[in-house]
Amino acid sequence: METLAKEDKEVLQLERLKKTVNSVFENVPFYRAKFEENHLQPEDIQSLEDIRKLPFTVKSDLRKNYPFGLFARPIEEIKRVHASSGTSGKPTVVGFTENDLNVWSEIVARAICACGGEPKGILHNAYGYGLFTGGLGIHYGSEKLGMATVPISGGNTERQITLIEDFKPTVITGTPSYVLNIVDKMEEMGKDPRKTSLKYGIFGAESWSEEMRATLEERLNIKAMDIYGLSEVMGPGVAIECKEAQQGLHIADDHFYVEVINPETLEPVPDGEEGELVFTSLTKEALPIIRYRTGDIASITKERCSCGRTSTRMSRLKGRIDDMLIIRGVNVFPSEIESVLLKVEELVPHYQLVISRQGAMDKVTLKVEINERFHQLIEQDMNHEQVKMLSNKISKKLKSYCLVTIDTKIESPGKIPRSEGKAIRIIREEKIPSIPS
Ligand code: DLL
């Protein structure tokens, strides 16, 4: 499947697309109503290009149909549900039939294999277990591949370190921010993270930069690969980098059809150009999804990868549309700020962006943290002249790389909260207007 010729892949995709469109039309009132509104019948889909006739689906459609309204199968056939934490309103709930779970495991097994996992190895899974798809998604894929799987989940960092030392896993999976947290802790405990048995890391579920990859690879002495996915489409494994090239993420396009659109005009953008990723599931039974607007920004290429896989590849995610900051008219993604910060030797790779409203404008403050070495150098005096110099240096770098001026607050070591799962990089401070007395 991974090396199928393009033409054969397209035949398979069209056959699966037709089946999916039929299924949602027959079984999901929400889709039937939307198709009818657009005067569409399943027979109108006769080529892959015809997908553009279909209406988009967005996150609020799942919320409005909470909990199981978009399921195409009765609850008796559902074997598992997952849900997003949902910071506002109801969570988004997703479901899987037995066949869906088997397909998902196979896709994740393929993904782990592309990243260097082998049946005889041990995989240390530090993604959170529970409603989040990361833990269980990786878990069953790893077992399917035949790896001894350690279901450690996130948190309890010292125990993670003991188990890594004792069990000698070759692969570690987790969010990049949490794995970085583990590495910091190892160093704090006087252990050398470069000397573990680990050879490969499979990191995702949050935005991370090329510089963060370099940091993790260097500090852990591993190859670090990017894994992408979202619960509405499946979970981890929608796309995966390969260890051979590390040049973009291979989309499991025998199961997910990808489009890239301009989020404002909703028109397709050419390959190689950035836009919003839109996915249509091709094999899902419980929750088939049509033209789902992910809110994630990336580009795609259909050029063949040097590893031999023929699948469409997506670039590393630039970020989510919702997370894009508009600072004095300039668009900036947190990952771009991260790229700058990781090149400043006095800082640790933990940071937060605090956004508050000032009149009609967003005010952004970047909180960064100095490392222990620098803290000693300035004799722990945060009013030291060198702290001001550092602040200027960071501002200059941000100005030249991201073209923005951002207020920076420099914190002493340990002040920025550490993540045990997805890092919280953006904090929105909602100011309640004061009532004049
Ligand atoms: O985060 C699934 C996952 C688990 C992916 C483990 C990879 C590893 P959700 O909680 O539904 O699912 O969040 C999905 O996370 O729309 C992206 O904005 C972001 N995201 C996921 N992978 C990456 C990545 C899981 N590799 C949302 N790089 C997506 C950047 C990512 N952002």
C-alpha cells in the first residue's frame, strides 16, 4: 500500500470515496440534509475531483451533534469512543467500530515502522492514556507491529526515567514538550540522556519546530520523527515522517484523502503552497468524515520520497489558524517564535505567549526562561544589566526573523510551567471591563 503506483492509488481512493459518500448519505441525517441543501446525490461523485462538490464539515458540526449524532453505525457496533477535552463548550466525541480500530492499529504500526520501530524492540509510550487518542492510538499500533509496549502514559517523570534505564526501549513516543521535560529531569538527576538505549523518538500532537527537533535529537542522541493526526479524522498516524528522509510527513492516503484550501476563499491552493488541510476519511465506518476543515496550516507535495513510499506528503505543520497571532498587523505563528528562541543559548526551550486585550488591539507578552548556567553568571540577580542585554538580543532576533516587536519577560529557571502532555503555549487573559463606581 505504501508504494502503490499513483494511478492505482487513485482508483482505490475513488472506490472508497464513493462508498463513504453512500454511507453518510444513507446513515447520517446531518449529511443527507447538507447534500440535499446542495442538490447533491451520491451518484454525483464520479471522479476524485468531484469531491469539491461536497460541502465542508467543521468542528462545530460535531459539537452540535453531540455526542453521537454524526455516527454512521448504531451504538451496538461501536467498540470505543474518544473525546477532545474541549476548552469551550461540549467536547467533540469520536467513535470506532472494531474494523476502524483494526485499521487504525495497522496505520499506526506502519507509522512506527517508518520511524525505525521493529517487532523485536521495546516502545516507551509517554502519550496520555484516556479520552485523548494519543496513548491508546500508539499503544495498539505498537502491539500490532509486535513491539513490547510500555503503557506509561504522561507524568510521573522520575518513574519514566527509571523504566527507560531498566527496560531499555529503543523507541520513545510522546509530545515533544513532555519528552523535553523528561530530558531536563534526567540531567537534573545527574544522568546523561545521550547514553540511554533510545534510538528513535516519535513526537507530535502539538506544534514544534525544526529547532526543537535538533534539540531533542542532540540531547537524547536519537532520530526524532514527526507524527500528525487528529481525533476527528482518526488520531495519531494520519501522517508520519520516515526515518530515511525526514522530509515531510507521509499521509496514509489509502485511508484519508487530503486537500489544501485557502481558508478565506475556500478554493484549492496549488501543491507546495501553504493552506488549510482538509481531510475526507475513505474507510471509516463509525464516524466517516467529509471534507473536514482541520484548521491546521501546511502544504503538500506529490513528489516521490527518496524512501520509496509513493504517498502524498505534507510539510511540518506551521500551526493552527486559531493560534496565529496578529501583532501590529504581522501574522506570526508560535512555532516561528520557538525557532528563534531555541537559537538563544542563555534560554531553555520552554516559553509561553500571554495575550491580553488592550483597547482594540491584542497585546502579546513572550515569557521566556533562562538556563541555570546564565542564572549563576548573573548571580541570580534578575535585575542584572546582562538580563536587559539578553532581552534586547531576543527582541532583535525576533524582529529580524519574524518581523515583529514583542515585549519579552525573562523568568528565572523553573518558572514556566512544564507540560505532561500537550504544552500550553498560548494563554489568553480575558480582561473583564471594570464597572465605574
Ligand atoms: O493530537 C492526535 C495525535 C496524538 C497526534 C499523538 C500525534 C500524536 P487531537 O487531540 O484531536 O489529536 O489534536 C489534533 O493537534 O489538529 C493539530 O493542530 C495538532 N497536532 C497533531 N499532531 C501535530 C504535529 C491528536 N505533528 C490537533 N505537529 C491537530 C503539530 C499537531 N501539531
